[in-house]
Amino acid sequence: MCGIVGYAGKRQAAPILLEGLRRLEYRGYDSAGLAVIESGAVNIRKKKGKIDEGLAVLLGAQPLSGSSGVGHTRWATHGPPSDENSHPHLDQSGRIAVVHNGVIENFEALKKRLLAAGHTFHSSTDTEVLAHLIGEHYREGATEGQAHPLTVAVMKALAEVTGTYGIGVVCRDYPGLIIGARRGSPLIVGVGEGENLLASDASALVSHTRQVVYLNDYDVVTLTAERFDVQNLGNEAATVKVSQLEYTPEAAEKGRFPHYMLKEIFEQPQTVRNALRGRLDYDSAMARFGGLNMSTAELRAVDRIVIAACGTSWHAGLAGEYLIEELAHVPVEVEYASEFRYRNAPFDKNTLLLVITQSGETLDTLAGLRETRRRGHKVLGICNVVGSTIAREADGGIYLHAGPEIGVASTKAFTSQVTVLTLFALFMGRIRMLSPQDGTHLLRALEAIPGQIETLLQQNDRIREIALKYQQAPDFLFLGRQASFPVALEGALKLKEISYIHAEGYPAAEMKHGPIALISPETPSVFVAPVDQIYEKTQSNIEEVKARRGPIIALTTEGNTEIERKVDDVIYVSKTLDCLTPLLTVVPLQLLAYHIAEARGCDVDKPRNLAKSVTVE
């Protein structure tokens, strides 16, 4: 949440920073701003609203000149969206400007102390307090060893801070210098030729360099056009590893699509292939992984798995529960990471934690990982972003290789996560009791999924017709059983996220225990009803809604034409194994949500109140 970009080099900084902020806007779009150093002055432009409606217009009227600076796009935490609360924030002297992601938990106590010392504040943000605190230490002229005076001031201020931060700091006394630091909020150095950059996400860097350094918690970087030095808060040199970004600038563009979300929905045949590539072992009828960092004996000894995740990743984890229990007969519990991190959950020595996150930076998930490892238990991660904090801190894991996901409403990450979870379930099953014949059958069915998704996407126009029919509905119910229940939850979440229609997902059989009271001619029910082992039970639930005159949209297996007599609209998916149906049935629900939101005039890629990669509590 929130985006930071910084530039030090020979080119004009403002256009580079503005381009970077546009690439980061999916992380927050309540306001945006820049601070550029020129002629011994900190020049700031910042504005409430989306970049092209606010900051870009302001810069057109009041351009900035200078070859170094920082920028920020905000998702509001402390203080409502406003020009005053926009970043960057200045210290008391006006010399120092700060941009900040995260939350300073003790800002009120720090602010009280600074007020007593004569400081004046112009916003209601915690970030301005941090800027003033850095300025106070800088005013005192603190020095320590060979570190730069501004670096020392930043380190001394952060030593007083409780909370999370990713920050960029500039000072009018040192044109061409940027200080960055992180704890709990990602920060990356982009290593260029005659220029260096700083960003909270690689998408802001990829147009300028593919060489990056992922900072660790408590790292502080002192960056100029010619060099960068990394040390920790103890003023000791930190270990630095230069990594290569996996994707190209084109991968982060919309291309021919009107929205990132639609592009990413249509990328799913390829992203599922990417998740499968190199991992199908027909000789052994199982999956093959290179980064689990656990021996077969260790994995065979696992007798319980806990999955921790948030949002869409939690729904993928729930699908994983069904897969792992069915294929490997290992009991699985799925936890909301935000709750799990604070629970004293009992773990025996043979319990494995599996964390799932698209970004690899989700704060709640990271906290659960760290607490579990502190207790001495193994943690595996499933994530998309190479070099992310969770990827680096887990004992081992599996990358999705889905490429950048820019749409705030996650789509391709879900299907990639479920694909990887299927492979993991197969692996765990084959080292236990799953037969080679069943393993081979699953591998073949998995290989067919990308082509089946391509066929499914050809129904886009038909799904849009259904969306237009129901776009004004005030409420939706999404219903499914067994492996289709997580899909119902995900379908409801997608609709809520981008169209602002109230929607709920339930196990279809639970409807009669309360939610059936919501059924009316104005409330559509979406049934995820593939022809599987319990299809007849789902049919009964459909009849219950029909008897109460509720409109019904059904997702079912191709060839099941008899359902057309019972429902109002049908979307067909290809036949596959029961456990793989979520990889197909979720796609029409993504398209349904997209087209309803577009018809209602919603900003699909920037839904209100949301942002990508939740790095605050």
C-alpha cells in the first residue's frame, strides 16, 4: 500500500518520478506528490486525487526542475485524503522532505514532544511527525563514524520509532542525495548507469534498469547517482545482493486491453502454463520443485498443514485445503493471517506452515511467518514476486511466475496459486499413498487446463450480456459446494471489490440455515455447479431458490443442458477432474464482476478504498 519512487542522476527527475508513480498507482491513489531538489531548495508539488486528475495537472501548470527527488502515491491511513495530508512532508526547517509507507504507531507521543519543543504541524499524518523528528536530529548535527550526517539523522530518528516504514528522504543541503530505509514495508534500489533509483515496487524501476537490490528490514541506503551504500540501523555495513528483474516493461502495460484487470484475466492460459512449466514429472507421476528446501523424508513426516493468507490468497488456500486433504490425506487448516499472527495456535513438531501471497510483502502474512519460524517450525511460501520479503524469509517455497499483477482485484494470481497448490498436493500425495495411475491422470488433466481456459474466454461476449442483465441488482449470492465453495467466495469478493454491489459467498447447503431469507426476485444467485460427485445435491439447492422466485445464474459442465430448464442463465465450462474445476469456474466469475463494474461506470483498476499489496495492519 502506497508507492515510493526516488531518482538521483543526470536527467530531469520530475518526469521519471511521475512515470514511476503512474506505475505504482495501483498501490494507492488517494493523492500523489513530488519533492525535487534544485538550487538549494526543496520544491514540492502534491495534490489530492488520482495522478492524472491532480498531480499531473499541477505539474503542467507548475513544472519542477532538478536531477534528484522523491515521489509518493498515497493510500490513506492517518488523516483523510487531502492536499495537506499528501506526501511529501517537510520538517520544521523546510530543509528535509520525507515520503513514507507504513504506520508510525507511537506518532502521537512523538508529536506531543515535538509540539512542546515548538514544532508546528500542517497535516494529521504520522509521516509529518517522522519528518520533523528526522529534522530535529539533523539540526542537532549528529555524527557517527563515516556515515553521512543525513543518514545519521535518519537512523537516530528511526531508533525512536515504533511501527512500520519504507521511507525516502531528501534534503536541500545535499542535492543528488537520497536516504531510504525500511522495516515491514518493501523498498528496492534500482542500479543504473550514472543514475540510481529507489522504489517500493519493481514496476517503477523496470523502464530504467533490470538490476535491483532488495533491502532487508532495518536496512538504510545512502544513494547518489554514482553509488549506493547500505548499512543497518546499528551503522554496520549490510550484505548486498544485486538481482535481475524477471519481467520486461511491456509486461506491466495494458496493451490492447482497456483495463489491467481484463488483460490479466485473459493472460490466465499463459500464467497457468508458466506455473506448470518444468514441474510435471511423468516418469514419477508427480510434481517436481526446485526450491522447497525440505527433503522428501521431512515432507513425508508432516502430519498437519496450516495455511495462512489474506483476501484472494485465502480463498486459494481454502481450495488448497480440499486438494491436499483429497490427494495427500494430510489434515489442513486455513487461517486468516491477520488473526493467525496474534493467536497462540498450537503447533507440534510435524506441523508445516504454508503462507500464500501474491506480492510476498503482505504484512499480516509476513508476521505469521516470522512468529512461526521463531518457534522453530518450517515455513514454505507460495508467492509471485521474486526477491520479495516472504520469498527471502521462508525456509523454501514455490514461485508463481505469473508476471506483474497490476489490477487491484487479483485474478491471474488466484488461478496460479491454485495451480501450484494442486502440484504441491500431488507431490505430497505421491510421497504417501496416491497411486502412479492417479498421479498421471491428474498431470494430464492439469496440462489441459490452459487450453480449456482459452476456450472459456471465448464466451466473454455472452458473459457480458449476462452482466448487463443484472448490473442494477443491489445484492448477489454466490453458492457452491466442496471445491466450488472457495470459488463462490472469490466470485463474491471480486464483485464487491470493483462494482460495490453487496455480495456474499456461501456453501450452497448452508443457504437454508439463514441466507435463504435474502432470496427475492431482485437478488440473483450465482451457483457454481459443475457436474461432480455432489451435483445432485447442488440441484436441490437450485430448486430451493427457484421455488422462491430468485433469479439464477449457473456455471456448469458443458453438455449439462437439462439445467437450462431450471435457471435463468447458464455459463458452460469444459469437463475436468472434480478437484480442478476451480481453475475453470472462477474465470467466468471474474469476467462477470468486470463487466458489471464497467457497466456501472466504476473504475475497475482503481476501486475505491482499496490498494494492492497490503503492508499495513
